[in-house]
Amino acid sequence: MRGLMMGRFQPFHLGHLDLVKQILDQCDEVIIAITSSQFNYLEKDPFTAGERIEMIHDSLKESEINLSRCFIVAIENQFNIATWSSFLKSALPHFDKVYSGNDYVKMLLADSSIDVITPKFLERSQYNASHIRQMIISDDNWQILVPEAVAKFLQKINGKKRLEIISKSDTKPTEH
Amino acid sequence: MRGLMMGRFQPFHLGHLDLVKQILDQCDEVIIAITSSQFNYLEKDPFTAGERIEMIHDSLKESEINLSRCFIVAIENQFNIATWSSFLKSALPHFDKVYSGNDYVKMLLADSSIDVITPKFLERSQYNASHIRQMIISDDNWQILVPEAVAKFLQKINGKKRLEIISKSDTKPTEH
Amino acid sequence: MRGLMMGRFQPFHLGHLDLVKQILDQCDEVIIAITSSQFNYLEKDPFTAGERIEMIHDSLKESEINLSRCFIVAIENQFNIATWSSFLKSALPHFDKVYSGNDYVKMLLADSSIDVITPKFLERSQYNASHIRQMIISDDNWQILVPEAVAKFLQKINGKKRLEIISKSDTKPTEH
Amino acid sequence: MRGLMMGRFQPFHLGHLDLVKQILDQCDEVIIAITSSQFNYLEKDPFTAGERIEMIHDSLKESEINLSRCFIVAIENQFNIATWSSFLKSALPHFDKVYSGNDYVKMLLADSSIDVITPKFLERSQYNASHIRQMIISDDNWQILVPEAVAKFLQKINGKKRLEIISKSDTKPTEH
Amino acid sequence: MRGLMMGRFQPFHLGHLDLVKQILDQCDEVIIAITSSQFNYLEKDPFTAGERIEMIHDSLKESEINLSRCFIVAIENQFNIATWSSFLKSALPHFDKVYSGNDYVKMLLADSSIDVITPKFLERSQYNASHIRQMIISDDNWQILVPEAVAKFLQKINGKKRLEIISKSDTKPTEH
Amino acid sequence: MRGLMMGRFQPFHLGHLDLVKQILDQCDEVIIAITSSQFNYLEKDPFTAGERIEMIHDSLKESEINLSRCFIVAIENQFNIATWSSFLKSALPHFDKVYSGNDYVKMLLADSSIDVITPKFLERSQYNASHIRQMIISDDNWQILVPEAVAKFLQKINGKKRLEIISKSDTKPTEH
């Protein structure tokens, strides 16, 4: 039995990690799909696919989660949304269940034979990546909301500076 | 003589049907071009190209319009807009006239040899797809604004639920 | 009950027309999907999507086929082939059966719930679009292999000259 | 020594021309890279790549700048921004320095070995392309802010009408 | 220290597994990058990205390789090859060395600061994915050339039938 | 009066330079359009757009051609070929004539109002870029076939080594 969870993970936080653990309690294996992998250095997608893979991998390892039970896969957003569940199947190892509280996701998976399970989420007003990015910029106490490995990684790549520059810039290279 | 009309048809309504009839009064044949065909399950583009083709086809048939005088063609939006009139010519059967009240469309066709004719539209505050989508969500009396075939079709695919979910969702898979 | 047939239709010939009739004998409606619609002015894809739509429409009309039972839809080739059956469903009106003798197509539809039916084809060595294109270039008696409407249309757009130029050219704008 | 400056140049104005001259004072050659070259007939990108090349070329010639010291190159915006500096190197002749006051640009070039120099800009509240487009629409005295060659060119293609139509239109062909 | 190896892995065989082990002898961690991830159901790329991830993951696990030292990442082929090394850096976790015997790869990485190391390969006439695909079709003794997990997986998805159909088909959906 | 010539210029040779001079004898200005600009490091397209721009610019300068009469513009190949002449108009400054001996090009421009003129070419068996690339690899006396500036440039970037590696490699990153 394999369970799927999805997110942009900008950055991966303790709410995400908690969900990984929930799934591993209920399934043999978890697939962590990183969406919008083609985007980076943007307000909502500051970190590259490679950086997000690294943050998640390091967090799982630090938590002593058995990596042989985990798949971390980056996938690009699709524009023909009606084919999205089919795209998921082509891009990911086989999965039996999707863990998501998102009605939009449920709708898109409704025609496939995939079960969608609504997990319990940690307090979402806090464990919220967009909120965490704001806290990083304002030097608020964001480190308690993410795995230590993520805090270290963001320090190493100077994530704060990147977020600051992006938030102040009016250069929006993907807009027109 | 062949006349062209274009729209997203999300959904096809009585204003659109009236325009089909106007064109068939003046021309031998009509081309109904469905634009932004690559998009679906989005706020402004909830229905797939296939669904839109089906709704239009069924509406014409129901109105006893001779389908051998009609072409229904779905076309993707282009990003290099300066080539748009040329793209239209490649994607569509030959056409002699375009029926449009849109100055932007007129500008883009200005360098081609195509005549643009401003048709009479039914009352646009009512016959307006975005307005109709709102009415569907709020169970307002939208059925009188669309062909019966469209009302039936939206019922069959549970269009109301789709519109509701999309409008409430903050998942915007094509945004970044 | 709606049946689907697919092809590049470069050009539409009597073998194709025969299949349309077979399907209309067995189903209420037929969808004629024109594949590789994004290509044109190439050796295997000389005619535009618009030209192909027009040739098919005219042929059906000439044969006194009831157009209200027919959908003619141009679709682009996909590069993520594993999602192809899902793409078909988004681009086309609902269909119940696919008429195809192609094992590759059958494989791609195997996971969907769609029936694939192997139709009877007219003699394929003759009714073969690539063969017909050769005959057009060499002024062989190709007109007997296509609907009269197609012969007229190709005459009107000077299809012979286009095929000749393409076949002699070593300009291959889509190759690299 | 070759210096690079970048912009959308919608349109090219005297602030841009001044920067060209600054760079030619400090370097042997200048590369003028026109960004978002794939867009046109849009609010922020009304003029085509070809029109922008022509305006810049004519302006340099009019100013008696030695064109053998200048490269004018149109480049498309990239969506994988992390590869942007690498893309610049593939699309442009070799360059040694980038002239830019933009922190976002500096960040994206930080990992490459390219020097970024902050030039002196003419008064930016005036010499601002978006402001100039507004002035053109309202027949304000915009001609004093652009090279004479640009004023003539915009007159010739009736740029005012294009800007007006785009600004009034709610057709946004690249939005969804 | 992290080492990178790349391949299409159609399928993953014992030569690939041997290289994983070599890298893990010399580095702390290995990144296994699956190239041409956007392709599937094609002669040279029959298996999807998801299937390839699953085969590799299962093989490593079966060999009792510590998965916390491994990254398995699928990446799309790029068309602007000059930006390829930059793309690799954005799509993958940081890496220090590339293991490759391919001069073309070495050339593309020459301008980056990345070391390229030529590994020892198992006998390449045997351990060769294209050869193995031929053996699968002809029921030759291919199982001894791949990890047991791969043999099981291909059995489960009936890989033989897929390879057969693709090899016999003249439908080439990505060609034109 | 502005004349257009097009080519891949892999590399720019004396036959190309001769054509530039012919056009400047007959027109006020010449546009040199570099096609397939998105490709590089491939057998038929080894040099990047930027490198090709630089080779052409340097050759014109060396020949004491007045650069204020020349536009050098790199353009991507298009896949919807029917829109190609329209794309040319959007990507290039206005042009009045095209200089080309290619019937395929003439066909694509036939519907536009652009004159196509067949120039005189230097002996094409010699002045042929693909032939020159072979000569570079085999150290044949290729330098006499290209402008001195091109010979110097290819020396500087070690073009010979690049061509050798590409020709020997069976890595074809854009094939599938």
C-alpha cells in the first residue's frame, strides 16, 4: 500500500513532516510529490526543485524515517488540468491513496479509481509555507516551524536574502 | 461565403446562439471557433474543449440548424499575438468575414484582408457567460439564458459542483 | 452511442469515408479526430488542420451524410504518450467506442474503460494517404481514391504543387 | 571589453539611450538585449521584437553611434529562472559586464563570474516606459522623452492607436 | 561529497547498479538522474518516469543499499543544450562530481566547476539497455542482466508486451 | 528598401558574406536572420545563437561593411509552418524583399506580399556549411572558405574539438 502527498514545499515544514509520518503509519510507503517543480526564484516558488528535494530528504533522514519507504519526486505543473490525474500516474510510482484535504484535488481525481483521504493537519495558520516565508524575511521565530535540517539548509544557501530580494523586486520574469 | 465567430463559450448561451443565426442569415456557412481550448477546470475556463464542442453541437441540433452549414472548431490561445490572424487561417477552414464587436480583434485582423463585421448582440449584461456561471453557483434562474441542450448537459456533468469547487479553491494550478 | 475514429487524413480518402459509414451504421454519432493537427507543410503532414477539416466536412456533405451525427475535431499530438487517452477525453466529446486496427492505440487505451473495435478497412495498399500523395505528385489516377469533394479542394488550393515542393526540398524546419 | 544592458524597451527612450552611451564610454562594445521578445500586443509589451529592434537601431544611427560597436539582440523570457544567466550566455555574444541597478538581476548573476555594475540612470520617474505609454495615450508631451527616431517610428505604425485599443480592451489572450 | 550518475534506465540493469555501488564507495551520497523523463511508450523510451523511479528504488532496496544515501530524480531533456549544466544544477540537489564516460557530457560540463570522473563499467556489450530490450522481446535470457526487482517489475506490468507492440508499430506519435 | 537573407550560419562563410554584399548593392539595408536559434551543440547546429551573432558581426566589421545598414537577428524555428511568414514579420524589422533560392521558402511566402528574389550564389559545393564542418574536423583547408574573423573565432572557442565530440557522440539529447 502506497500513499501520495503533494505540495510545493516552499519550504518543507513540520506540518508536512507530520503528514509524512501519518501516511507511514497507515501505508507501507509514501510518495512525496513536489509540485510546480519548473518554477523557482518567484514569490510563491522561491526554491528550485533540487533545493526542495534536498530539504525534504535531509528532513526525513534527520527524523530517522526509513528512506527506503519514501519516494521524493518533483513534478511540473500541467496546463491541461483535465489530464492531471493521468499525468500523476505517468510521473509517479504506482500509488493507492492520495492524502489531501483539497476539494479541487478530489474533483480532479474523482474519475480515476484513486481513493482520496483527508488527513489531520497540524494547525494550518501556523504551519503554512507562505506565512513562514514572511517570518523568514522579518527574522521572526520561523525556525521552530520547520525541521532543523530545513533551517540549516536555508541558512547555508542564504534563503533569507533570496526571499527579501524577490519580495522587493518588481521584476516578474514569468508575467506579461 | 463563410462567416467566423469566436468565443470561449463557458458556457454557450442564447446570445451566442442568436449570433449563429444572424451569421447563417447572411452567409452560407458559419465557423464557431472555441478559443482557449487548452484550458479547463479554471475559473474563467471551467469546461474542457470536448465539453464545449458537445454543448454547441447539441444546441445547434436542438434549434434545427442545418449542421452541414456549421463548423465547430476548438483552437488554443496563442502567445505570439502578432501571428494570431495567420494562426486562425491555419487552424480554421477558409473564412471570408469575422463577426466581432471587439476592437482588439479588429486590430489584430487589420493587416489581413479579412472583413470584420460588428453584429447585433442580445442584451450583454444578461447574456454573459461569467454572469451565467455566477448564477449557476447561486442556483439563480440561469436556465432561461442558455439553450435547453446546454442546461441538460450541465446537469448531466454536474457543472454546478465543478463551478462551486473551482470558485472556492485557492489552488490555481496555472498560476505562479 | 458514439464511435471515434482517428487519423491524420493527409488527405481524407474513400477508405476513411467508408469507415465513417460503418460507424454510423453501428452508432448514433461519429467523432472524426484529426491527429497531428499542429503540423503542416511537412512531408507526412502537408495540409493544415483547417484544410483537413474543410475536406472532411465537404466530403460528408457530398455523400449526404447527416452532419448532425458527426463531429470533426482537430487534436494536437501529445508528447507524454502515457496521458494520451486522458487527453483524448478532454479534447473530444464523450465517446463510447474507438474504431481502430492499431495495436499501439489499443495498448494506450487498455487502462481506460473504452472499447476498441477493429473495423473492416477497404484495401489498404490502395486506400493509403501516403500512396495517394505519391500519385498526386506523379499525376497518377489518384482522383478515384478520394471523395470528389477532396479532389476539387486539392485542385483549388493547388495541392499538387505543394506536395512537389515539399518532396523536393531539403528544408526540414522541424528537424534538428 | 563588452558591456550588456537589458530591458523590454516598450518603447526605447532617452534614459535607455543615455545608458548605451555610458557603456560605450567604458567598454569597447555594448550588447542591448531586448527581453520578453516573445510577447507583443499586450499592455506591458505592446510592440513586437521586430519593431523594438528597428526603433533601437534607428535611434543609435540617428545619434551617430558607431553601430559596429553595438549588438541588438532580442531574447525570450525564460520560465526556469535559475538557468537564466546560463541562457543569457547562450543567446548573446560573449559579455564581460552587466549594467543593471536591479537587485533581482544581480542575484541571478551572482553565481556566474559576471560583474554587475550599477549605472547612473536619468531621472526614472520621467524616463519610464510605462509612464511614456500613458503619455502617448493621453497625447501628453511624450516626444521629448524618446529619441526622435522612436517618435517617428511610433507615428508611422500608429502606436497611439495600438496602445489605446490594448488599454481599453478586456481581451487578455495570454491570461487564463 | 555527492556523486551524480545519469541515464535513461530503460530499463535499469546490473551495469547501472554496479555504478551506484562504485559511487557509494567513493562518495557519501549518490544522485541517480533519470533523463528523458518526459518520454514513454516510445522505442528508445518505453517506460514512464514513474515506472523507472520504481524499478530503481526497488533495486536499491533489494541490494540493501542505504536509501538515505541515494537520490533518484527524473529530469526532462532540454532543447537548449548550452544551458544543460545549469539546468542540472536547478533540478538536482547539489552535487560535487559527475560519473560519466561520455565525452559529450564532459564537454557540456567543461565550463562549470564540476569534476567529471570516468567510472569502470561492466562489459557494455552485454549490460546495454537497448540490447536488453531486444532480449526481452525475443525471450532471450535477459533476466540475468538486471536486478531481480526489475525482472519482477517488468513481469508485473507486462513489459514484454509493451516492447513488442512498440517495436512492431509504425505509429510514431512524436515524429513528424 | 530592406532585403532579408536567412540561414543557420553554422558557420557563416564567404558565400554568405558575398550574399550580404549583393543585397547591400541593391537595397539600403540588409537583415541577416539566423534560423534555428534555439539549437546548439547538435550535429547540424553546433554553435549557439550568441556565437553565430558574434561571428557574423565580426565578419561584417572586418569587411568594412557599414553596420548601420545591417540587422543581425536570431530567430527560433517554428513548428506551425503555415504561420511562418507571419512569425518572420513579428520577429524582424520591416523588410521589402527576401533573397532566397529555396522553393520551400518561396511557397511559404507566396501568400504574403513579399517579393522573393533568387540571388547568385558562390559555388555551392564548396561554400556549404556542412561541408566546411567536415573539413574543420579533418583539418582540411577550411580557412579559405570563411571570413578571417570566423576562422579566428572558431580557433578561440576551439570549434574543432566541439565538432569532433558531437560527430563521434551517440548522445542525441533532442531525439527520442
